[in-house]
Amino acid sequence: MRPTNRGLVLAVMCCGMFLVLLDVSIVNVALPSIGHDLGADVSGMQWVVDGYAVSIASLLLAGGTMGDRFGHRRIVLTGLAVFGTASAVCGLAPDAGVLVGARVCQGIGAALMLPGSLAVIADVFPGRHEQARALGIWAGVSSLALPAGPTLGGLLVSATGWRWVFLVNVPVVAAALALVPLLVHAGAGRHTASLDVPGVVTAAITLGATVFAVIEFGRTGVGTVPVVAAVVALAGLVALVLAERRSSAPMLPTDLLRRPAFAGANVSAFVMNLVTNGTIFVVTLYLQQVHGLAPWLAGLLLLPAWAPIALASPAVGRLTARVGPRPPMVAGAVLAAAGQLCTFLVPTTWSYPRLLPALVGLGVGIALFTTAVVVAAIRAVPAERSGLASGMNNTARQAGTALGVATFGAVAGSTHPASSFVAGMHHAGIAGASLWLVALVLTVTTV
């Protein structure tokens, strides 16, 4: 039985995704202040972002499967409770180690919330066209967190300090915890597959060790620690493949991964987040540490990269419903690649007009790409596996975020000297444009 007021259900599910995205974009602008207050270097700031992203990416599939089995409302409520508690700990953290640990717990809560919100929407709006429109609204409303994050984060850091970028989550979580039981039907799980614990553990080891190796390589160069981490990552990958082959209910079902449309959408989503969040991480350091801008001003100057997503997502949802996901994804990849190439215009000396084309190109490109790639992934699987499908798609995106921040931060290096850092930004721009072209080819040939 579907709820009579589907609009309210959609609004509540948007709330969960709003929190997840807010904690990506609101933290970026606070990173220099966190680093200064807690004595964290660039690698420490990378882990403030990546502790969150790695735990989301490692557990999203488990969250989707648990929702399919036990009911998505129950899992969403659990995720909200974990996320809210961890946010409070982040806001009170006495040192960088506690902050990173709490960020990992935040990611666990987000991993439970995120696939459940998408699965509930897919269940409440089962029709092909109404589902695409609903996902467009979901993307638009929840994506308000992206432009709100830098602006709100900058104001909070400037006015009250960086701790309130985490504490602001607590009242939002409290409201969501009160509303979800009232508006979302407590449906039973529809899929009885057991949780693939070996797959979850080996995936977490693989991704965590890979990110650690990249960050350490950027910090120290080739050495014992990054080499050992890379070996652990490779061993984890081998163990993951073996575990999935032997599992009766694999976390990464090979039948889905063999579908070109599904695989192409997920790899493209991975590329999108890798390049986007890696670029934003580096640009944030450029604005605040290279040129010394105040957090509130840096947040405002980042709006061209985030605002197009919130403004265009509903329209992109309607467009996707009419023409399918491929045309918006193609246009988005082309524009984003052009934006990445524009990073070559960025000089060591201060010149925002030369940075602006890169931000605008990236922002408009991902605005076209985001909703369409979600629709493409969900359409490629049977309806009863929507929770797992959304989990896999968002796993790809969060894994991209983790590796993007690690890789782009390693390429750019320290902000001192500024000339070396800006040269690293240029190299990262070339790599980003090349990856967007890979996403373009995958979209044309598979979606």
C-alpha cells in the first residue's frame, strides 16, 4: 500500500540526502580553519574529508541490502541516529584523531540513510516518467545543500568557528527522526539475501588502504609506508574478488555488473565525484591558504560550482523523463571537461575572473550529469533491487570522492610555495578533463 501523500514522503527523503551532501560541501570551506586549530597538515585535512567518504563508500552496499531485507524506513531511522550522534562528537572533537574517527561514524550513518531514501522514492513513484520527475525533485531539493554548504559553512566558521559546521546537523536530524515514522510506511523487506560480511570487510580494506597509500605518497613520496599500504590494497582487492565469487549472496552481484548500462553508469558516477570533489578540495586550499581569503568569502566564491546543481536538477529530471539519461550526460561531460581545462587559466597571483570559467563549466556539467546518471543506474536493474542499485551507484560516487580528494591533494601538494601548488592544479585539471572524456565515451557506448 502506497502512502496517499507522496509529496510529503518525497520531502522527508530529501532531508536525509540534504544532510549527506551538506556535510560534504560545508566541511570543505572549514578545512583550513580545522587544520589551523587542530594542527593538521594537508594530509590531515584530506582525512577529514576521506574518513567520511571511505566509510560511506565501504558501507553503502550493505546499507542498500539491509534496507531491501529489513525495510528501508527502519534503516533510514538508524542511519539518522548514528549520523546525528557522530555530528555532535565532531563538533566537540579535541583533536584531529577524534574528529576523523567521528567523521568515519558520520559516514556509517550516511551509508544507511542514502540508499534507503532513493529506494523509498523509487517504490512510491514506480512509473517510469513519474519516477524520473521525482528523482529530479529529489536531486534539486537535496542539492540545495551543495550551494548552501560553502555559504553556510563560511558564515559559521567566520562567526562562530568551525565546530558549528558539524553541530548544525543535530537539530536537522532531530526533526527528521520525528517526521520519518509519521510519513514513511514501515514496509517489510522485499529481498531476503543475507549480508555479505566478507565482501563488506574486504571492500573497506581495499578502499581505505588505497586512499591511505595515495595520501601518504603525496605527503612523503615513494617510501615504505605508501608501498605497504598499496600492497595491502592489492591484497584486499584479490580477497574481495575471491569473496564475491564464493558468496551465495555477493555484495557486488555479477549479474548486475555484467549489464553494460549499469556498469557504465556507475563508472561514470565514480569519475564525476572523483574529479568534482578533488577539484573543489584543491580550489578551497587555493582560495584560503594561497590567497588568504576569509572562509565566508571563499564560500561565496565557490557558489558557481554548486549553485547550478540546485537550480537545474528539477529541469534535468523532466528532460531525462522525456529523452532518457544519455543526452544530458553527454552534454554534462563535455561542459565539465571544458571547465577542467580552464584551470590552466588560474595564475599564482589573485585573479578570480580567471578561475570563474573553471567553476562555471564544472558546475553546469555536473548539474546535467547528476540526476541523469542516477536515473540511468536505477533503470538498468529490476525494480525489486532498487535499494542495492542505488547503493552501488552511490558507492561508486563516494569512492570517487575519497580517491579524488586523495589524488588531487597529492598532485597539488603543499600550498607552500604557491607556484608549485598552482602548477599541481594545472596538472590536476588535465587529468580531470581526460577522465571526463572517459565518462563521455562510456555514456555514448553503454547508457
